[in-house]
Amino acid sequence: MGVTVKQPVSVRPIHFVAFCERVLGVRLTAAQRALARVAYDGADPCDLEPGERELARTIFGPVERFPSSARDILAAVVGGRAGKSYIFVALRALHLALTCDLSTLAPGEIGFGTIVAPDLRLARQALRFAAGAARSTPHVASLIVKDGTDELALARPDGHTVEINVLPATRGGSAVRSRSYFFVALDESAFFYSDDGYTVTDESIFTAAAPRVLPGGQLVMVSTPWLEAGVLYEHFVRNHPNPACAVDGDIAPGAPTDAIAAWGPTLLLNPSERNVKAVTREQARDPLNGEREFGARFIQRGTSRWFDPHAIAAALRDEPQSAPRPELSAVAVLDPGFTSDACALVVVRLEGKALRTAEIAERRPEKGAPLKPREVIGELADLARAHGCSELWTDVHYIESVREHAEAKGLTVRSLPGGAGGKAAMHIAARDALNGGECELLRAHATLTAQLREVLSKPIPGGGVAISSPRRKGAHGDVASAWVGAIWGALNATTYNFELCNVELPRIYLT
């Protein structure tokens, strides 16, 4: 079957659901179909058949009709393996590339559909889905004029050229300016970060792209959830009449005004046998992560930031990092990692009554190229010695490897407190010192301050506290972990007592 692109006004372009099922031969689940009919084909829930209408109430909440002002943006909180990148990003990009009205473009101007993802690997996967769907249909395949790694260009029968391309979120808002878009997808937008891996870029990309979407085009934010923050979270809460389906806490119900807000847990949108097994397995292994990843729920009630953002802001200093001052007392802590995690060194210096972060250094492994312990430990040990340190503190996990290479540099290696009590002692000491105004952080150390802001705590049964840091591009809160140890060391190293491991403190679990 052919795809109608520009026809007489009395003939409507093919709808998305029909395009998927009749042109591409893609069979949608009942819930995927209900979401697509409302979000992409302009249907209102009240006009759906009874079965689809009930599904729509679960996905969109008790909405009978959506205002036209909401239809330009889709904010979809979706579980993993639910078809979001394939159906709601890739196939929608191809559909609008062929059907969106481009009459407002200047002669010769190209219409763009851009897929932005946390990194190019994910963005290219969605593009491959779109290209594969285009090649699978002879009529659409005949329109392809460029089929590359980062772009798919088609020459439409109406004379317009369209291009679907990809961008990493690390390039920020500047990358999506100066173009006209029939489609912009922020795929996995809850995980958008800049090149340093820590600065959130979702707002800058959204702000730059939204005004450049053509009439009849669409901006789609679709992601598994993370923190209760960011553009996706804000649009979802503001526009969903039942935000409690994805967000814990006392959230005031919204009403669709500037976006269609959709909620799609994995087993609602795609209850395949494979997904049932995956969800069951993850819920048994890690119930909290399973609820987030497959249940499409943002980080849950009771979760808070371990370090007060206001205390972090108050501790920031604008001056650049100063040269080492070996005459001052300093504590160096190494958080070792070589394969999947980074290796980080933090030096905290005592300057009067202030605990100044004098040095941070982080070395990250590349894919397929782990760090070499002798080289990276030796390099970071030299940095510690430059600050006058004669000791290097580290976690017990890699202590023998650290000792082997650091002692060759003339450093005595000592173990940080271990066990639940020891970890509690360090984290509580660091938090109290920060809250008490004893710590000084440099704005130049953006990696450290960003990681400190992302350390989360959640009460658990039995009086314990679980602390977690997100994994970002080969880092797992490694710099923040080293800083916590260095602050503890600066406060307690001279009176270190292994009985700290047995003191009566809240149990802390680091994940």
C-alpha cells in the first residue's frame, strides 16, 4: 500500500496506527494502540471503543477530551521493553517524515526529524529501527536518498526532502537550533547529561527545540523515570490528572494544558512472556529498581538527597584550585575502580578551621580498555604526595592492589572504616561538616558538586538508610565517595579508632 503525503484537502493522510499496521505490518498491543490513537492520531478517549477507553483511562487518567494546546507535546513515562524507542520514537519519526504538512517551509528547505538520546549509541538504535522499517516497505524504500549511520533522508512525492537524524544529549540545546522540525524525540530524557556526565541538559534541549517544531509536527519526551525532577517529570505532573500512578507523595492532580501526559508500565504496554519473566526476575532481585524500571515510577516516597543542596551551594567558592601546599595538613583518599567504575582521588586540606577540597582527580576506563592499576594508582599517588600526604586512605575492597602500587611511591596505605557502622560514621561526619559550614568546595570541581547533589538516601525497614548514586558514563559517585572519606579522615584520622565500626549508628547501605 502506498503512503499519501500531500493530497487534496478532502483526503486525510494516513493515521499512525494504520501506518504501523497496514503499511509496515507492525502489530501493536491493545495498550500501545490506545496510547497511539490518542497521542498521535488525534482521537479523544471518549471516542474510543469501550476496551480501548478503559486502557486510555489507565494511561492518561480520567480525561475525556484533550485541548488542542496539549497535542503538540507528548510526555510519556514508560517502562523498559515497552516499545518506546521502536514504536513511539522510530516509527513515529518515519510516519511524520512522510505525512507532516511541510508547506510552510521555504523553497529548498529541508524538514528535520531529530532523535536525541543520552548518547549516540541509543540514538542510532532508534534510527536503525526507522531505517529498517523504511527499507521493509517497497514504496517507502523507493523514497530513500540517503541511508547513513546518523541520518536517513527521503525525497517525498510532493517535492520536499526530509531527514531523520540523531544527536547525543551531551551537545545540549545548541545542537537543535536553526532548523525546522516535523518531529523531535527526547528519548530517555530523564537521563540527559552533558559531556562531563553530570550537568543535566534536558531543559536546554527542550527549550531550544520546542519553538522550532512545525505545525502538525510533534515533540515527544519518552523515558523510563529517574528522579522527581526535570522537563519530563514537570510536564507529566502538570498535565496528568492522576500523577500518583508514577509519582509517590502528595502530588496535586493536574489537567492537560500544554502536553499529553501518558503513563505506561511495561506489562501494560507489552505483556509478552519475555517481559513477564524479566519483570518477575528484577522485582525479586531489586524491588525498588524493578518498580522504577518496569513499573514506570519515579524514585519513590521517602527518598531524599543525603547532602542538602543549600549547604552545598553555601560551601561553594569561586576561586580557582590553588597549587599544592605541602606545609598544610591534608588527607588523601582513593576510591579505586578499574573496569566499570572510575578511579578517583580527593585531597582535603585543613586551612585554619576550614576543610578545603584541594584536589580531585578522576580517571575513567574506556569500553574494552580497563585502567591499569600500576599506572593509575601511581599517577594519583604522585598527586597525593605533591600535597604533602604521607598516607593514602582507601576502601578495603581493593586495598592490596592500592598498597602494592602506592607504597612504591612512598605512601602508607590505610583502610577507611568498613562495615555498616564505618560507612555510617563517614557519611554522617561529612554531612554534618557540610551542614555546619566547615567545608569549602570549589566551583571548578563541577564533577564533585554534581555527584554530591545526586547522592540519595531512603529509609528502610529496621531503622536503616540506603544510600545510592546514579551510574553516569563509567562513574558511580566515585568522586563523592572519596570526598566523604577525605572529610571523615580530616576530622578523625588522628584519633582513628576501629571501634567506630561498632558504634550505634543507623545502618547505611551503599548501592
